[in-house]
Amino acid sequence: MTGVLPSHRGRGIAMALKLATIAYGRQHGYSEIRTWNETHNTGMLAINERLGFTRQPAWITFEAALEPGCAP
């Protein structure tokens, strides 16, 4: 996962991290790299698309916080 503090965004750090990941994968014989990100994170979506990642169907996660002793 790529993470850049909000105060440091827009400086090319995420792109550099992604490029380093791709270089590592190539050097070690990987044939595929996958990534996930929030659908509202347009900055990271743009970086991933520029690097050739293709969008896949969305993965939806459901979560329920249950109090001890409560039935769902």
C-alpha cells in the first residue's frame, strides 16, 4: 500500500513509491502487481492509471460492530 501524509502530497512521493515497487517486481521476476485504493481517492487512481494499472470490478466489504451479548 502507498501512503503519503496529507502535508506531503502532490510532491511525487506516491509516484516514486509506485515506480520503486514496479522496479522491485521486475527485478525479482514478478509477472503481476495488484493494488487497491478508495474509489474517491482520485489522486491515487490517476497515478495507477498512468502506470498502466487497469480497473477491476469493485470489492465491497460489509462490516458490523456487535456489542457483547447482542444478536445480529
